[in-house]
Amino acid sequence: MATETTNGSEETPSSTRTGGPGDPGGPEEPVDSGGESGSSDGMMRSSMVMAAGTMVSRVTGFIKVVVLAAALGTHLLGDAYNTAQTIPFIINDLLIGGLMVSVIIPFLVKRRKRDADGGVKTENRLVTGAIVLLLGITLAAILFAELLISLYASRFTPVQSDVSVYLARFLLAQIFFIGLSGLISAMLNTRDKFGAPVWAPVLNNLVIIAVGGLFLWVAGPGHTPETVSQGELTLLGLGTTLGMVLQTAVLVFSLWRSGFRWRPRLDLRGSGLGEALRSAGWMLLYTLMTQLGLLITTNLANAANVASLEEGHNVGAGITAYNYAYQLFQLPYAIIAVSLITVLLPRMSGHAADERWDEVRAGFSSTLRISALLLAPVALAMAMYSIQLSVLVFARGSTSVADAQNVGTVLAVMSLGLVPFTVFQLMLRVFFAMGDTRTPALISIANVAVHGVLAFTAFFVLPPNLVVVGVAAGFMLSFASGLSIAGVILSRRLGGLDGRRILATLLRLHLAAVPSVVAGIGVLWFFVARFGEGLATNIGAPVTGCVVGALLFLLFARLLRIEELNAALGLIRSRLRR
């Protein structure tokens, strides 16, 4: 679940990270320590290592989701596991994750530059304090596992709740390793060591893939909370936690190879960390609002799934279906927009520091328009073929075709919000580049309010099997409201946002996509009429529709003189000539 979910958080290795209002939904930019040791060749090599690691991590993470869907399904057992697996990441985000980017990393960079010992004592204090704090939080969470599960799943059936609590006793142990992994990754980044932090999650993914496959082989498909054995649950709980343990071990070894030797120190007085932490209040509020949105989503989706199954709807329509749809939804943003943001943010931060607001505005505008050039047609294609895509990916093992189709319905709703989601994330980066965490925190309150009102309305108005669709719609609309507020504030601060140009581009992009949508619907109708709803349609319709749609989109984009297309094609041609 996306990784949902504070700003700056790395994509979690969990398959259960769920988006909430304000969630960036993807990996953040690596932190450059600003050292002079890296030549341009070294930076290029580091970028290639990171790009390869990120791609492999996403591919293995996607395979992990598919395997878990086959092993656990989208019904009560899947919800029990996903809820228990979500909580460690939520606790980490609330207590550790939000501090990592806003406080810890800048603090370490400053200390490494200013301290006579290169920040060694500070790092030892920080590691010691983190270990003590994380151990205490982890033990407390395990002790109160039943209370935590009831907080996020107040309407689980009694057996389902027991299963989720049993899994949580194992999975909550990940809190220690998640937090320690985040800190070590930060320490490696300040040393210009980026490989291990992006490659270590791959090992985690592989372990969970093996655990999910072994569970499916041992237990078979179709298990429920009533039929799954304690041994099978232990395999899931211990195996999942082992993945995070191994990820942490890889990072510890990489830090040791970089020359760090831990010497326990608890003398935090005078370290300067307290002052740094006091400056993180607004980021903590932002994180809290994000997790409140997640709390609403998880509770309502879990309750609706139980009610749906009690009414005889044999379709998974809870948090697991929501999570799997979100995994597919955030891929285009992560692959396309995050890559552009990685280049944008350092430049934008520099322009903001020099108060060159025209450059900040130009960078935001160009990044948004180029992102939209790709994401607008992709979003519409995902919405059209969401059911075929979801069935193709998830309909196996414990996940039936009907379950996968429901995931597709949720995905269709989310896909229509992909462009507003991306615009809002870009606006957040402008605030962060300006050193402003207060405004995003306050906007997140409005986001959660919109999301909460719409989610509860869906819960009380829609049939239980459709509540998760309504919750997803509320999630997407919260970003539309958020970008409206953020846009007004940024426009005042920057003397405009190049709004007319942006709106004109978005309008032309969607007009250019209309023939592609019409053709795509026609292709889908033809395949369903000719081949039914089998494998030929699930593969043939999306492939054919996307090829035809892409050609039509390119044609009409040229006719509408969308300048971003010409710029993109010119860049591609220049690359091919090299």
C-alpha cells in the first residue's frame, strides 16, 4: 500500500501501503550530501545504479502483490493480513518516517560538515537513541496488538480479528527494522552511498514472494479465517517479518563497509537534535493528517467487506481490493512524474533560495505539462481497461475473476484522478522547495475533511459491495480540492502559476484523447462481442486499444499543436541520433 505515506518516504516494501489524502504515493528523491567527492561520472554511475534498483524493486514489488493476491485473495483472510501488515508502517510513519526527511537527514548533513569529528559522535547518539526508542515502540505495539487491530478493523468478524491479531504479533516486530532501515538509509545517503537503500528492498520483496508462494503451495487457495491453520499463519507472519530483517541486515552491512562503527552513546544533551525536532511540528501534523485519512479508509473498507459478505455478495470489496487497485494506480505516477520531480526539486529549491520566483514558476509549469502529456492518455486508458488489466493480473489462486473485476472497478475510479493527484504532488514540492511545511500541513486538514465526508457518505449510502468504490472516489476528489487551495496560495506567492498555459495544455490533451477513447471503447466492444470475457479479450483489447489509441492521440495532439509533444519528440530524435 502505497507507500503511502508521508512526504519523502521511500516506497515501502509492504504490499499493503495505502494511499491517504496528501500521500505522495511513491519514492522520494535521494538526498545529496553536497560532498565534493562525486565526479560527474560518479554521479552518473550512482544514478544508473539507483534507476536500475528502483525499477527492479518495483517489478519485484508488483510480483509480490500478485503472489499475495493469489495466496490470500481479497476476502476476509486477505483483509486480516493486509490490515496487520499495514500497522507497522503506519506507526513508523507517525513516529519516525515524517522526521527522516524533514529533520534527520538535513541534521546529519549539517553535523557531518560542521563537527570536528565529521559527525561521528552525533551519528552514534542518533543510532543509540533510535535503537532504544524503536525497541520500546515495537514491544509496546506487540503488547497492544489487539487494541491496534480493533482501531483499524472495528467490524472484523471475531475469527477474522483473532487471525489478524495473531499475524500482528509477528508483523509488528517489523517496526524496529523499518525504522532502523530508514535511519541507516539516511546515513548512507549522507555518505553518497545510494545503491544499498534502493536494492535492499528487492531482497525483501523476493522473500515475501517466496513466503506467499510457499503458503499457496502448502495451504492451497480459498482459505478463510476459519479454515487457515496456526502453522500457516505463522509462516505468513514470520516469513514477512524475515524479509524486513534481511533488508535491514543488508543496509547494516553496507553502512559498516562505508566505515561506520557504532559506539553506544546516550548523552543527547547538547547534540542539537532537540532543536531540530522542535522545527518538525508542521511535518508531524502533515503526517498525522495523512494517517487519519488512512484510518478512515481502512476502517470503512474493512467494515464494508464484512457486511458485503454477510449479505451474500461473494466478492472481495474491502481494504485488500483497495490496496491492490492502488498498487496499479500509482505505477504511472511513480515511473513518469517522480522521474521528472527528481530533476525538478533540486533546481526549484535553488531558485527558491535565490528568490527567483519566475524560475520556480517556469519549472513547475513545464514539469506539470510534460507529466500531463503522458499521464492524461495513460489515465484514460487505465480507466477503460481497468477490469481487463485487473483480471489478467490478479484472477488466480484465491482471487476469483469476480474479485479481480471489483479491483478493476476501484482502479477505474482512481485512474480518473491520476492527473489531479499528480498536480497536487507537484504543488507540494513547490512548497517544500520554498522551505514551507506549514501550508501543506494545513491543506492536508482540508484534504482529510473532504475525503472523510465523502467516504462516510459512501459507507452509509452505497451498498456494502460498492462502498470501497465510493471511498476511492472520495480519495481522488480530496486531491482536486487540495490542488484548488494550493493553487490559489502558490499563485499569490509566485505572482501567478502560468495558469492559462497549463489549463490550455490540459484542455488540448484531453480533447486530443477523445478519439482515442472512442476507438478504445470500440475495440473493447469488438473483443467482448467476438471472444467473450476470456483471456483473448483481457490481453487483446488493451494491447490493440492502446496501440490504436496512441497513434490517434499523437495525430490529434499534432493537429491541436500541443507544443509539449513537439518538445518530447525532438528530445527523442536527438537521443536516437547519438
